[in-house]
Amino acid sequence: MDFKEIIDYIKSMSEKDRLKLAIRLSETAYFNIDYDKKELFEKIDTRLKNLDEEYRQNLSFLKFILMIVARITELNKEEQNKIGLYLFNKIQTKICL
């Protein structure tokens, strides 16, 4: 899965799945993004808990979210930042970053 395929995949995701992906990316040390990960995590986590009862109860993630995170961490830092920027811009209006 290359950069464009990941962007296309993010476009087709639901808001809940985008938020879950953003949480997983903010949690991993292998994702080199130029954001305050802790602050980002807190805002996204709060938003997702308001939207998803299942996440609130057991913090569950689907396997495909983990697969996307693994693929993103294999990209170079520039591509990771582009994907992160795209993802966070897609969810930004919902969480008031």
C-alpha cells in the first residue's frame, strides 16, 4: 500500500474510523509527525468517546486500522506528515483542533 492508496483509503473511511486511525497514529512512537501528540490524542479520544459507545466501553479497534498504521509507519517522514496532515484536516472541524 503506497501513499496515494492510503490517502484514498482514508477518504473512504467513516468519521469513527478516521478518529480511531488518528488515535493509533498519535500513540505510536514510529509515526514521526510534527504535532503535539498528547494534545491531539486527548481531543480525538474525547470526540470518539462521544460518537462510539463500543470504543467508550472497551477501546476497541478493528484490525484494518492497525494494518493502516503499520503501513503508514513504513513510509518516509515527509509522506507520514502528508498523510497525518490530510487525516487531521479531515477530522479537524469535528474536534476543534
